[in-house]
Amino acid sequence: MAEQSRWKGRLANGSIKLTLVAVVVAALGLILARYDLVPKLTGFMAFLSGGLLAALALLLGLAALLIGRQQALPSRGKLLAAIAVSLLFAGFLVSRPMANGDVPAIHDITTDLANPPQFEAIKLREDNLAGVGTVENWRKLHAAAYADLRPLEIARPVAQVTADAVRLAEAQGWQIVKSDPARGHVEATASVSFIRFKDDVVLRIVPTQDGAGSRVDMRSTSRIGVSDLGVNAKRIRAFLQALREASAAS
């Protein structure tokens, strides 16, 4: 019984301490990466490491409760709090991939697979084909996952649509890197999540074939990582919808 009590106490204390360490490690990683005091991926990996520590703390806490279910546990309140925090943290990390669904491991998304809008002022990452190897593989994965992404046609001149796009981008907090209303070319950088991962966006706005309106193509790419967890596709859908509504209201 004494040995069981000692193990119960060790497991409980270990769970409580490990939960604190997990929160501190994750918080430091997020904050330091947000302000570029460490590389973005380093901060993100610290966040994930905190999640793994939280999962271990959760297991220790549950083991302490199981062993001590017939005995009083002096630190029971603190242990239950640690278990709750660890469960929320670990559960959040596990739920993220599930919430994003079955997205492919790509990070370069566009409305025009045959001829994507090209960056001019922003340099496309050198390993942009990371995870896919070839353009053909990228197109195949992209087409299967994002068949709904299509160019947007708006019954307004190119210069006006471009001006609307720039206003929308600025309203969303994007950094405008290049804007050429006469050509219908816009480049911008968006920040993602608390860490502020950088994604680059380019818009190509050209006259429609009948010359009566404008065709808008968009491309959104992540600077780091292989999979974007569907973030770039969501950005394109949301931005083009907002652009459609802005043009209709003008």
C-alpha cells in the first residue's frame, strides 16, 4: 500500500509539473516565433513539442487517478486542473488535421493550373515543388482537391477591379508589395495564425474575351512547409467572394 501511495504521488506530481512545462514551452515557441526572435518553424515545433508533453502529462495524470481511486490524494485538485489543461491542449492539436479534412500535401494554390499568375516583385521559394517533385504531380493533386477553384469574371474594367482588390487586401491586413492597376497585377503578403507565417498572393486581372469585363485569377502560396492544411484555398475562395460582393456593391 505504501509503495502504491508513493507511485500515486509521483505520477500526480509528474503530471502537474509536466503540464506546466508543456504550457511554458508552447507559449515561448509561439511568442518568440511571432516576433521573429526564432525561426517560424522552430517556434511551431516548440508548440508541437508542448503538445506532446501535454499528452504525456495527461497519461500520467490519468494513471495517478486510476492508482489512487481508492485513496485520498492531497493534490487531487491540482491534478484535475492539470489533466483538464493537458486534455484541451492535446485535443486541440489532434483536432486540427481532422478539422481541415483530407487536403493534399501541397502549398501552392491557384485558379489557373495551366498558366498560374506569376510573381514579379516577390520571389517564389526555391523548393516550391517540395512534397510533389514535379509540376505534373502538383497539378494532379491540386485538380483532385480543389476542382471548385475557378477564375472570377466581373463586369467592370480592369483598373477598377484591381483597385477593389487592393482595398480588400489592405482591409484584411495584407502587405501590398506591388500594384499595377493598368496591367491588373497585384502582389501581397498575408500573415497566418498567431505565429504569423507568411503566405504570398498574386492577382492577375485581364479583360474578358468580349472586352466587357475583367477576369480575375489568383494564386496563394506558403513560404515554408509542404502542406498548407487547406489555408491557401480557403483564402482564395474568401477573397474572390469578397471581391465579387465589393464589385456588385459599387
